[in-house]
Amino acid sequence: MAVDIVLGLQRGDEGKGRIVDLIAGQYDIVARFNGGPNAGHTVANGKAEPLRLHQIPSGIARQNVLNVIGNGALLDPIRLLAEIDEVRAAGVTVSPENVIISDLAHLILPHHISLDEVREAGTDGQGSTKRGIAFAARDKYERVGVRVELLCFDVDQLERIVRKGLESVNAQRRAVGLELHDAPAEAAAWIAAASKLTPFIKDSIAFLQKSLRHSKSVLAEGAQAFGLDIEFGMYPYVTSSHTTSGGAVSGLGIDPHEIQRVIGVVKAVKSHVGGGPFVTEITDAGLAANIRGERGKIDSEYGASTGRERKVGYLDLPELRRAVAVNGVTEIALTKLDALHLFGSTMKIAVAYELLGEQVRYAPSSAGQLSVCRPVYKEWPLWKEDVSAMRTVEELPPQARAFLDFLAEELGVPVTMIGIGPERDQVILQ
């Protein structure tokens, strides 16, 4: 069997989790290949409250699906334990029988989170989620990071590392007025809690390779999105991991020849949280608030991890063309088609950029270049009908069908899934 990939093509919050949940039942394994607790996936699984997942893969709500947190992920054991409790409280089974943690994933240690808090409290804040991601990634690439394997093989050494890390950051915390750490007590408590995860830890690479040899199917789940990739994203306003289809190869240890489908998730209403230029941002406060929706609702435009209000914007084809090309996208899953009526009778679509007097069809990836880009818009006629109950393409209004055809033609790949609401069954397949 093959490996299929689901990843976001914009700047996050595209609805990757709901697409993974939708198709996860077709696979034996769902494997998360990047990111950490800074990435939130919301899954509506028919319960009163949706699952809000951060580190557990989005296949968790499907029976008989094994979920893998891959070596490319950054793992916060304490947050993961809390997430496991929340998912279990929602009536979903989480055990070593259906969740595996890679022994090679890097740990987010307490001092990484503390350093993030220090940075955000000072003048060099980046709008971080304060989950310790950047500092754990820094240690990984400086070759002083700590991997999950140490929980199994040398917990005493790990406790010494945790204690030393907490002690090292106290001077910086004092300088910005933050409470100091009681390093010995906090290190001991952290080790006691993190050690509860040892039954979940395995050699994930050997497991996945063996599974593929035995004809098991794997769905690779990407966290965050192409626009936040450390290599190809809007640098420096990016995350610290590889969010592309190439990231799935390194983040899971799989053979690239195994990859078949690359499903790129696109949200019809673009959004963004954090700093950096936003070429197609909607600056009309009233229109933006209307499109953003009501805080707390499953499909409103507020961060699943942070609750932060998202900026919203018009669909951006230059950005999507680059994402499709770099990731080798084979098909598009479009979400929030049902939200387009919030724009009114028409919606703008950016079909190109003006960059230093020249019109370009592919978006640059650096924040510096994007800051001087201006969108070239096409006005698209919308529809008044409520599409949320429709289940076939033929039922959609003519303007909606024309929009889907236009998108497929512009991006050069078919639109195979159309989200018309947040629930599992609110997707049209074609």
C-alpha cells in the first residue's frame, strides 16, 4: 500500500484536521509528521463538543486506526497527558494500542517554555504561542536537544538536564519580572508525569517501514501549513519545522517512492494569526468581523491553540500556485465554501501580484518581498443559497460550480473534496 499526505496550503487553520478525520477510516495508520502543541486541529466527531487536538493525530476518533506521533514532531509530555485526558473524557479511547510516540521525536522541556515566556515578555516577542517550539527546535539543530528515547533509557540523566535547564533561565526571568523556578521540585514533578508516556514509546520508523511492507496504508498528517514552513514559508514569520510533503518523508522516515496522493487543504476564506505581511487582508473591520464569526463556534476564525482572533483575507491564487508546485499536490480539499455568502454578492480573488512594477503569478516567500506586493483582484459573483445541506456538486448553485472549475483550472489540480460545513457529513466528494 501507499502513503497519502494531507497538508495545508495557506497559513494554517485550513481545516486539515477535519479532512484527516473524514478520510482516516480508509487507512490503517494516521501519522503526524511535524509540529507540536502549537498546532491545533479541530475534529467534529458527532459529539456535543468537538475534539480540539494539538499533538494527537486526527485519526484518533476513528476505530481501528493506529495513530503515530512521528520523529519530526516536537513533543511536550505534560500537554500531551492533559490532551489524552481531555480526549478520553470525550469518550474516545487513547491507549498504547492506538497511539505510538516516536522514540526519536524531540522533547519540549520546561526551560524551553520558560525561555519562550521570557522572550514574549520582553521587546523581542514574535507573537509566539509560548509553547517552547522555537527553543526546542534550536537545541535540536544545535545538536544539544533531548529525544523521547531518554524517557525509556536514562530517566536520571533526563532529570538532571531538566533541572539544569530550569536553573539556567532564572536570571532571565528575574530580568523581565517573571516568577523564578524551583528547579529541583519542578524537575522531579516533570519527570514523574512524563514517565507515564513510556508505554506509548516505540521505534516509529521501524514500525512504519514494517507496516508498509505488510501492505498497510498510511495517511501522513501535516500540522500548520506551507506558508509557515521554515524553508518555504514567509520567513522569518514561520514555524520551526518542515510542513511540506518533503517534511513527511523526513518526519516519518518513509520512502518518498511510497507517496501517492498529496491532498492540499485550502480554505475559501483565508486567515492568518501572528506577524508578517498579509497581502490580501480584509481591512474593512465590519466585513472582517462578519466573516470571522462568533468566538467559540467550531468554524469561527479564532485559533484552536490560542483562542487568538485571526486576520481574514481574500483567496490568494499566487500563494496557492507556489504551494501546489512545491508540494507536488495532486488534489485540492476546499473548506468553508458555505461561508462565502458572508462576503455579499461578490468576492475578490487575487489572481496575481504587482511586485516592484511587475505582475507576477507566483507569490514570493519572504516577508520582505511580500510586504511590497499588491494584489491584482478579480471580482467573482457569489450566490445567496445555503449550500450546507447540499451533498452533490450538481446541487450547488451555478456560480459555486463555476468557482470550483475556475480554482481547479488556475491551480492545475482537481478539487476532490468540498467542505460545506464543519460536521463530518458536510463534505461533497467528487
